[in-house]
Amino acid sequence: MSSAVTPPDGDVANELRELRLEVQALRAQLARRTAETEEYRRRLVASRNQAERLATQLKALRGSSSWTITRPLRMRRRKALNNGWT
């Protein structure tokens, strides 16, 4: 028997060409999606860092002496707003 490879006929060659184009398009799509995913990950990390900074600032604010001193005023205002006062 001969082990020579025979060239594909026209239909098979066309299908092979179409499949190669499809693979190429899928690889390009995968590259775009990978880039998008990395951008979303970067944004997520930045958002988490910002949330941590804001939580730290809020904790510092609530622990400050001015926050403690003005607590009765905030409570009174909140009670007035709840009772319909302005």
C-alpha cells in the first residue's frame, strides 16, 4: 500500500478552509474576551481598594471626637425628620 497523502477534493478543501477561518475567528474572539475579562478584573480590584479606603475613612470619622460630640444633634435631627418636622 502507498502511504502518500492524496489532496482533498474540492468540497473537502472548501470545508477545511471554512473551518480554518472559523477557528481563526474564534481565536480572535477569545483574545477579545480575555482582554475584556482582564479589564473587568482590574476594575474589580480598583473598586475593592476604593471600598477599603472609604471604609477606613468612615471608621476614622465615626471614631472622631467631633462625631461623638455631635451625636445628640444627629439623633435629635433624625427624630425630628421621622416625626415630620423640618
